[in-house]
Amino acid sequence: MRFKDKVVLVTGSSRGIGKAIALGFAREGAKVIVNYYNSEKEAENVVDEVKKLGSDAVAVKCDVGQEKEVKAMFDAAVKKFGKIDILINNAGIVYDVPLMDKTVEQWKKILDTNLIGVFLCAKYAALAMKKNKSGAIVNIASNNGLTTNSPESADYDASKAGVISLTKNLAEELAPKIRVNCIAPGWVDTEMNKDLPKDFIQKEMKRTFVQRFAKPEEIANVALFLASDDAGFMTGSIIVADGGYK
């Protein structure tokens, strides 16, 4: 077990990629802090699944864009498990609204959750990790942060481009004891994408070399690798996991 006795906090882990990551760590012995904002029942279900796998977990509600809540979440996590070894910054939101119809409030909410939330969680995780003189942070960005797919996602794209840039800055700031890396997934088969029009899904699959969306577990596998000692010489790196999207 690569993560026996390690403590990992996964933001936005009540469903989708975050849930798959949380369960992946649990299978390899980690204790898990399951972060959620709206989905308390789903988060508690993830906690139950972690415990069935023989590990321990706790669900903590937190809006990652609010500093007081983030600080309280990390305080609660350290009080429960005594330390933080790994942070997975996964929480994210998107508004599918035509660019010129987007409001400033929507832009602010996207940036608060998707970018400022990554900074805040990394900040408070690093404070805890420095006490142990070790740690790993993995940020979940998107291939949208590397290219422009649709003006409707301009705010989301900007937030994810920011995450990629922030990853490199954090890697330099927190070196040499804390490693910071990033994953840029493409389309993933999650609840968030299940309501997309079928013709749009088919079109996007054709743009992907492997002709399908990723399974959440496939992105989780990359996160586990980056957090593990197997990636001990990697920091400031961006791994694109988009099935060859073009």
C-alpha cells in the first residue's frame, strides 16, 4: 500500500473525479478527508465506502473560496488525524452560459471556487505539511486551461489556466520538501457531463483519439501517481490526460 498511514484531503470529493480519487487513496491505505459543499448525503456515502475498504474518513463541509471556512476545514482535519500529507485540489464548478450573457457574479464565483480555492487550500495545507517537512499537492485543472474550446466556457478556461500557472508558482515556493503538480483532464464521464446533448457528446468523442470520455478512476490513477513516491522527482509538472483530444 503506497499510502498506508498517510492523510489526504480531497476537495469536491462527494462525487465524480473527487470521489474516485478519495476511494483510490483509501484502497491504498490512506485516511481521507472528504470535502463537500452541497452534497452532504453523497459525502457521507463516500465516508462509508472508505470505511468499508478498511480505512478511516470524515466528511467536512467547506466553501473552498472562503478563507475562514478553509482554515476551519484544515484545523478540523489536523485535529481528527493529526496531520495532512497530501492535498488534492479537485473542487470546481462551471456555468454553461453564452459569453456575452455571463455576469460578473458568475465570473467571481468561478474564480473563487476554481482558482482562489486552489490557492487557499494549498496555503493551509502547506502550513500543516511544513511541520512534517514533507507533502504533496495535486491540482486538478483541465485541458481547457491549455487551449480554447468554446467561448461559453471562457470563465472556466481562465480559471483553469490560472490553476496551471499557480501550480508552477507553488512548486517553486514550496520546494524542496513539498511537491506540487497538476493534471489537465479532458472529457470525463461524470455526473456533471451526463446532461450534455447526445450529439455533442458524440462529436467530442470523435475529437478524442481513444474515442470515448475518461472514467473518473483513470484520472484518479494519475493523481495517486503524482502524490506517491514514484513521482518523487516531479514538481511543477502538468500531466495532460485527455485521450488525445484535438
